[in-house]
Amino acid sequence: MALRGSLRAWRALLRSPGPPARGLCSRPPAFGFLFDVDGVLVRGSQPVPAARRAFQRLVDSSGRLRVPVVFLTNAGNCLPAAKAREVSRAVGLQVSPEQVILSHSPLQLFRQFHQRCMLVAGQGPMEENAYDLGFKHVVTIEALRKAYPLLDMVDLSRRPKELPPPTTGFPTIEGVILFGEPVRWETSLQLITDVLLSNGNPGAELQDVPYPHLPILACNMDLLWMAEAKMPRFGHGTFLLCLESIYKKVTGRELKYEALIGKPSPVTYHYAQYLIQQQAEKQGWKAPIRHLYAVGDNPMSDIYGANLYNSYLKSAQQSQAQAGLKRNPQAASPQAEVSLELRNDCSSSVESCESILVCTGVYNRGSGVPKKTEARPEEAVFHGHRDFCFDPRLLEASYIVEDVDDAVQLAFQKENWS
């Protein structure tokens, strides 16, 4: 399946590191950071004050990072370079696009879909992102709406005043990429459903509903996210929930995904691990990276994902001493195969991925999200995606701190790093 092929590609990348550069500090780091952005480094357009303090600890006297860092965000409505500029302003440090993982970044390895005609949904520079990821033929929701104006009928002001001529020459759609939450949800929900029901020919008269339907690649499963408002806002996970419910109500069948990426998918964390190790090699740091510290504000994506990946790392270590491999009970379709792939990947030095929860975003200490000393985890409401089996233990962060500066200090203390 797509996820297994992608992990094989990552192993090939890990075996061919780039040339090392001169080391930047006398003691090479054996750890790296995965920083979430929204709610950790920024709130909407406003930087979190602790962000600059944290990165003052992370750089040497020349302003260069002493530890490998990746910015792991579920945002996907911008280009990596734009997100890098945003993060640079927040932390007071020049961040390169290669340090930024957007929700859709791992799609560059899903090469089996790159030659297909793909419908893309979301907002921002979707076409440019798709082409940068390797896709060759892209159709937007807006292009589809203009080609078939009779499909978008909710907004009375956008209904055609006269019956348009039949559409000719429009390509058959062969798959769907859901980059992120769109504008005008009713339009995207309607047209994506039309494409699935018509097997990529939404102008045709509805015949038997095809099943399995066209492949769907979905990025960013966050039900909620935190901006300047006092309460969390709907994320792409909410849009996916709507699409899944509509499809099942109309057809009586489950909507299926070829891939789900972005946090908490272990595919995304595996990709982040690769970038961390690549940074260390380029800087000439000889010590192998042993520990990852994932800093986030959302228990349902940041913490759940880091803990889930940590369980895969532990399973990979056990597989080196055991001949038999067992399926990880925490994963569900289409992620279940990832567990076995990661366990077979014994080339990595990384031993753990510890989760650090900050209180500057979605989570706050009075929110009712379970902590080890506050509430029973089994009482938690699961905001994660339908296709991830809920284990309430994975909502428990390894550590809970006030902000990202405290998170950096905590990791330094654990690593005995001055």
C-alpha cells in the first residue's frame, strides 16, 4: 500500500546522507526537537513571547543551532518558504524551508499518484504545493465548479441564470487530495462527493455508485486548532468528519483513505526523524541521535502522535531481539501496516520520542484534558480521527510545562546539556 512504499523510500534516503559540514559545538547533541507551530510558537499571527527565549538557548554565540530542530505543523495552506518566514519572525532565527514539515510534505513520496489527474481541495497555493510535491496534473475545486456550474447550487447568488452549454474536454479525475479546510465548505463537500459518486466524471448522469471509490489522500486531521480567539476553531478534521458522514449517509458505505498524513500519523513523525538525522549529519555531529522531544499544544494530535510514534520505536527495538512481529494494537486502517514497516526499520539510532505539552494553545490546565494526576484517561473525549483506534493512555504527555521555553529547559536537563 502507499504507506508501506513510502517508508521503504525513507529507508533508502537514510542510507544516503548528504555530505557533513564542520561541527558547531564541542559536544555533539544526541537529541533533537520537533516543534509544533500554532499554539507553541505563535497564536494566529502573534508570536508566543516564550518562543524567542527558547531559541536563545538553542543557538551558540554565532547564532547557529546547537541542536537539530524541525518545525512540525499541521498547517498546509501555504508554501514551506512562507511558513519558514513566519517561524523565523516568531523565534528570531533564520529558519530554512527544509526545516519545516507541513501536513502535506510527505506526499512527495507517494509517487504512484503523481501522474494521475488529482482534484485538490483546501485553500492557499494548492496548485503550487501539489506541483512542488511532484504531482503533474491538478484540478482545483474552483476549476471544477466553473466547468460544471450546475453542481454548486447552495448559494442562490452563484446559480447560473441561464442553462449553460454542456461541458466538453474536461479531464477525468483520478484521485482527490484534501490539503486542508476549504473556504465555502458546502461547495467542496458537494463537488468532492460528486466526483466520488461519478468515478471522476461529475458531469455524467449518476449510475451505479462505484466502490471502492477513487483514492483519497488526506492531510491534517486536527479537529480543532488555536488562533487568537479564546476558544479553539474548527480544523480540517472537522471537514473530514463532515465528508465522511455525508458519504456514508448517501451511499451506506464507509469513506476510505489511501493515506492519512500529518500529526498524529506515524508516517509524518518518521519523516521528521529523517530530517533531524539529516541535519545532524550535515552539521558533522558524530553522536547518533537517540532521543526526540516533540513539543505541542494539542493533546489529540501533538501528544497522541508523539506517544504513538514512541510506541512504534519501542516495538522496533524489541523486534531486533525477537524473531516474531506482532501487530501494534494502537493503529487502525490505513495506518496498521506502518507499525510493521517501522519495526522492520532497524537502521535508525532513535530510541524514543517523548511528548511535552505546553499550556499556550489548545490545552490549558482547566480544560479537562486528562493528566496523570487530574482525571481518569478513560473518561476523555477522543477528538482524533475515526481511523485511529483510541487509546486514552496516548493522551498523557510525558511532561506538561507552561511554555516552549520551559520545554527546552526540561529537555536540556534530561540530556544534561548546558
